[in-house]
Amino acid sequence: MTAPQAVPDSVVDTGDATVEISSLPKQPVSELADDATVEIPMPQRVLRVVGSGWGLIQGHREGRSLIPKRSLRQLVEGFAALCILAVLSPVLLVVALAVKWTSAGPILFKQERLGLHRSSFKIIKFRTMSNKNSDAQHREFVKKMLTSDDDVDGGEQGVYKLVNDPRITPIGGFLRRTSIDELPQLWNVVRGEMSLVGPRPVLAWEADLFPPEAERRFACRPGMTGLWQVSGRSTLDFKAALELDVVYVENKSLWYDVKILFRTVGVVFNRSVAR
């Protein structure tokens, strides 16, 4: 009888089959960058290396995304978001019924946005616009703000956001002024796609118009609120908002986030900056 041979380091027993891995990085795992990811495909399984150690080992089939490894900060934020959703569930139900009764279309609005390192995800909001409308006017407005050297207001002096937008539903204006339409994004926080505080999540075509110096804003997850929201909200133009996003990323800290969260409460009820 032949003696069993030792299994080399480059071979992994997955339970389904023994798979030889020849593409592992030569350097120690500890030398990988914080956001480095190495995926090794196996029969219905993927081992994922995230940051300085092995991440989750999860059953994986083609077409399904892996559950990302979460930092302690993300776990705390996710738990906090779940608690807020539970507490606000009666309010969310009333708002959902109001959206459904006042206009035709789905209750929730979902749209592809760019997040950490320009990765795409679907943001969730209460629908505040009529269904199947054109965004041509909004696109032209944003393009002018990002490419023109002249001041561009949204139809009201000093307000850099479209005012009296014909796409807004009867209840949509109220939801926007009070930011209630943003509350479903708490689920994006639970999923790890967003944070409570961070740069605003932008559309891909908007990002294509950004100046090179704004790329820094994609170094962290987008937030439900952020520095630009508490520094003028709709009275700031897009360029100023981008600059504040970069300032936030360069100064990000737990205490900074706490101060922005507290300031957000006051801004929501300040009609002079809410549109």
C-alpha cells in the first residue's frame, strides 16, 4: 500500500474536490493593501482574501456576490441602521401608503449609483417624482454647474438645485424638504453599500464630468448625510459640494461623523437651506 502523500501548500481541499491554486500572491498576505481582494475560484466556493487576512469563506455560485468582510465600524453602523428602521417603521409605513395613494408608480425608487472606489450599487429612496419621466432638464442643469464658469441657479436666486421641478409629485416636495425620502437608504447602510456619513452617492454620468481632484471623494463609502449637506445643502453648487466631499474624506474621523450627524438634525428643519 502506498503511503499517503503530504498535501502541498498550493492545494486546497474544498470538500467537493482538491483544487490546486497556482495564482496565489507570492508576498505574505499581511503585505496586501487594506482594500486588496484576491479571489480564487473553486467548485461552488470562493475563498476571499480581504486586507490583512482571510475573509469569509462562503458557498458561492456564479452570479451571486460575496458578502463583504465588514469592519467594526460598519458592523456598528449596520446595527444602528437596523434599530432606526425598527423604530421608524410606523412612519415608513405611513409614508409608503401616502406615496402609493398620491401618484401612480412604485413606492420605492431604485437607481444605480457609484460608491466606494466607483463600485456601483442600487440606492433606495421613496419615490418623489412621477413615474417614467425624463431627466434631460436635470442633466443639462448639472452639466452647466460642472462645466460652466458662470453661476447657475436652479430657478431661484441663490438656490443651486432645480426649483419647481415639474417631475416632483404632490407629496414628493415635502419628502425632499424633510429628507424623509432618504430614510430607505438605511437599508443600504445595513447592506454595507453606504455609511451614515460620507460623500453623496452620485450617478455614473455625473462622475464622468468631475474634475480630477474630485476623484479623492471615492476613497470612502457614500453617506446618507455629509459635510456638504450641513454646509448649505441646496444653496451650494455642485462644484462646492464636491470640494466639501474631498475635505470630508481628508478629515474623516469618528468624532467628525458624530458632529455632522448632530448638525444634520438642525439642517433638516432649516427651511432656508431645504428645497
